[in-house]
Amino acid sequence: MVLLKSQTNKLTQETLSKPAPPSTRFHPSSDDALHASFHQPPSLRGLESLKSNLPYLEQINASPRVFRIRNLLTKQECEHLMLLAFRKGLSKTMIMPYGTHKLVESTTRTNDGAWLDFLQDDVVRRLEETLGKLTKTTPQQGENLQVLHYSNGAQFFQEHYDYFDPARDPPESFEQGGNRYITVIVYLEAALEGGETHFPELGLKLTAQPGDALMFYNLKEHCSGTDPDCVEKKTIHAALPPVRGEKWVAVKWIHEKPYQKG
Ligand SMILES: O=C(O)CCC(=O)C(=O)O
Ligand SMILES: [Fe+2]
């Protein structure tokens, strides 16, 4: 989505005047179906969920655990999140260099982004609640959604880990919610070419359809994120620059313990 002013107005009218269609996927009464779907063998799970349009998981890698989540958002919900980010104001994203607890600008991360508010509106709330159900965590364990925009040819995020490194990072990094347990990258718009999420240690260059997500576990199972042996070093990953078209994602980092204050 190239957010020219005229298109933004059009999007505003089309997306915001119409509330997102009532979606059975997120309705509380569908929780049982959602859970049942996750606890079935993958083949059945996929078929059942496809029929019902419920979100479902496909495992991509066993160790570290990497999944694709299908049917997480509708196209309208994707556009709504991009618009919320645009209204909030996109600015250059920052990084926290290893060994510090301070955000700084860096040539290793050149994309733009905007932080949405926690449980900001119905679409954001449903997404945060669904991710909580999928991962058996609470929405309060999540950092706010960060919407990221990568323009054609130029913007990327070089290889990095999402976890705080117990061997290098200061104790303050772990004070609010412990370590980053899970990363979810919801694709709102995929580049026509390039722009993959690249896991060099796993030999994977992944992308997803708008409304689907990639999810990976930054920590081993039944492990404490302050233990240097607990982190999944093979989750090192990069956002490659789009070669054609542009890319929009919404990233959610889920912590081991409640992260949100209050
Ligand atoms: O945009 C992507 O594909 C990955 C983003 C990412 O790794 C991050 O923001 O930590
Ligand atoms: Fe990352």
C-alpha cells in the first residue's frame, strides 16, 4: 500500500466508515472450536480450519519452533492496521544494541514503523486476544503491536535476535516481563518480490499472505529467559529489502511474564 494522501482518504472512507465485518473467528463462543482445532493432528487441523475459516498453525521448523499462522486477519483488518499506523505517524525504527538497554538509530535497521496502543480498538484487541489464545499466554504479556513498513529496494532489518541476551544484556532488560519468549510477524502486505523474513541458520526465507503470520519461539521450552543456555540462537533472522513492491507487517513480541503495566 503506497499511502499517498488521496489513497489515504479513500482508505479512511472505505475502511473506517465500515466497521470490520463481524468475524466468527474471534467470537468468544468460537473459542472451543479454536482450541479443538489446535489440538488436532496437523492434517485434520488444516482441513477443519480451512472449512471454518478459523486461524490454524502450520509447523515450519521443529527446533527452534517456527510456525505459519493462517487466517489470522481479514484483508480489511490488515488495511485497518496499516491505516492506524499511518495516522499514528511512521518514523524510523530503532534498535537496542547488545549490552545496552537504550534505543538508538542504526544503519542496520532502516525501515519505518509506528507503535499502536495496547488493546487500542476492536481489531487490535481481537488480534491481541487471539494471539494470547494461540500461544497460551495473556495479552498482557505482549509488547504493543509495532507496524513496520519497508519500501521498495531500500529498507531492511539486518540479522539480529529478538531475545535479550542473558550473556550480554543488563538486568534492566529482563525487569519488565522477563525475556521475549515468542515473536509473531503478521503480514499485512507482502512485497511482490523479495522482502522475506530470512533465517540463515535454518536455511529459510519466509513470507506470508496478507492476514497470515510467522511465529517463532525465541526461548527453549520449560526454560528461564535469564539462563544463557535457554535462548534459541538459531532464530537469528533478518528482514530482507523488498525488490518489487513494498512490505507491511505488524510485529508482536510476547514475554515470559506480564509486560503491560497496570
Ligand atoms: O519484518 C520482518 O520480516 C522481520 C521484522 C523483525 O525481525 C523485527 O522487527 O524484529
Ligand atoms: Fe526480529
